[in-house]
Amino acid sequence: MTTWFEESRLDDPSVLTAADPLLRGLAESGARVRREVADVEVPLTQAAHRAADTNRPRAVVAAGPDSRLLRAVLEPWCPVPFVAWAGPGLPGWVGSLDLVVMLAPDGSGEGASFAVAEAVRRGAQVVVACPPRSSVAEHAAGRWSTVLPVHTTDQLAAAVVVLDYLDRVHLGPRVDTEEVAAALDGVAAACSPHRDLAVNPAKMLSIALADTTPVLWGGSVLAARAARRVAESIRRASGTSAIAGDAEHLLPVLEAARPRNLFDDPVADGPAERRPLLLVLDDGTEEPYVREQRSRLQAVAASRGVRVETVTCDDAATSTELARYASLVLHGRYAAAYLRIGLVTD
């Protein structure tokens, strides 16, 4: 079988109609955040009031597979020691003086249920975002436990709920939930299937990604996390490689690329190789080390004839780190969706 990318499919009404379930899920990202925040307002406020009557925890532990997102947001801000524990169980030292938080939007998973149950057994404070009638919620039942009921499997919406709680109890940065939702709405409008190729940044990016091996980089901690999420979406959409990492890990990949030869003959030489494409996720961070790493990556890419694409945020609409993260991830997920739509197998 042969697979190729047909860009005309991205503006074909019949094709886009068939792909509506995929694209609609992306378009509703902002609405999901608003809905989940509104639905959880009462238990969230009650939990914040209860926390005000207790001592500040000795440490905060984010447990479960989605803990790295919480770490990316909280590590620079949390006033107490913070640990992201993506593996099974909990660190051995966790006890009654600590707070364990978890994102479990699907409400299932033996590892998540075990970690929550272990936190309850040790007497730790527990805050978990999960469906109210789920395995994780059942295991979270305890005197010092709070279940923030969510009704979506959207990791970002669940993360906004937990981060809103941590903001209210002064353990995390300011979270403007409406700004996050507005940032998602802005990306959805810019990348809508109803906007044609000439003015749709996600469709244009999908064309650039086709027939390449994407190499993704984000300079800040959150942009780097966004790069990993987008790389996952590209791999699922195309079934091919897409890698994300720190500059020192990506530079050898770019340096190994054979310089482009304008005289290559695709007929005589066979199918063209999949060349790398450097995709920079820029959240507006201008720290010196970020600028230096970005310049190094771009310089090596230019020396090897590697194409560079950049995804940026709308500075006017994304003043907080979480909103910029949400914007970058959704833009990348739209591009991955259009990549999937444009791929044809014969």
C-alpha cells in the first residue's frame, strides 16, 4: 500500500463533514473548560474553605500519569516542596502532613485507584478530579479527601479544575479559567475547518508536516510539555515518527540530516527520504537560555536545509502560562487532525 498526503482534502466539504466528530471535539475545548469549572464551583469552594482551616501541607505530590502537566505549571510557583510521581503508588515518605493531587478524568485505571487509596490509608490530604461515580472516586473516599467531579475525559479541563483549587489555597499560580477557555476559542476560530488553506494556520502546518519527521521543541517548561503532547498527537495521526525533547537531544537529529541536494532525481533515486522538520513551540518566553537554544537549533536547521515552522500564541489573549500552554497544544492538535484528514492510503 502507498500513503500520500492530498492537501485538497483539507478544503473538501464532504471530507470535512466526515471528519466532523474529530474536529468538533477540538472546537469544543473552550466550552469544556467553562462547563467543568462551572459544574465544580460549589465543591471547589467548599474544599478551599476546608483547606483554610488546616495547616499548609509539608509537600504537594502530583500522582498519576498526568502529573507531569501539573509539575510544569506548579514547580516554579509552589511554596512547598513539589513532586510529580508518574509511577505506581506514592513515594515512601508521603504521610498525613502532605497533599496528594491527581488528574483522573477517565475515572478508571488500577494504578490511579491504588495511588489514591494508598494516600487515604496514610492519612494524607487528597484532591482528585474524576467522575463522581467511578473507581477512583470510590477509592478516594476518606476524611481528608476531596473529589472534584468532572464529566469529561479532557485532561486539560481536569487540570484547570485542580489548578484553580491550588490557586485558591495559595499553592499554585494565578489561574484565570476564562482566559484559558478564551485562548482555546481563539485557536478554534483561527483553525476552523471553514477557513481555507490560505488563512488557516493549522492546515498550512499540516501540509508542512506531511512527508517529514517532525522534531518539536519548546523553550519553557510548559512549552516543552506542549511539544511532547503535540508530538503524541502527530504520531497517532500519521503512524510515523515525531519526537520532542530538549535542545541537546534534538541537535544530533538535525545535524545528522543530509544537506538538501537540489539535483536529487526522485525518479532515478527512488522515493525521497523523510527529512526532519523543526517545529518550534514559542510561548513568548524570552529568557536568555531559551533564546540561545532556539538560535542554535535554527542555525543547525538552516545549515542542513531543514525547514523550520513556528507556532506562537496571541499575546493579547494569553497573559498566563496555562493559557499559552493550552493555545499551543490545541494548535498542534488541529494540525495533527488535518494531517490525518489529508493522508490517503491506496
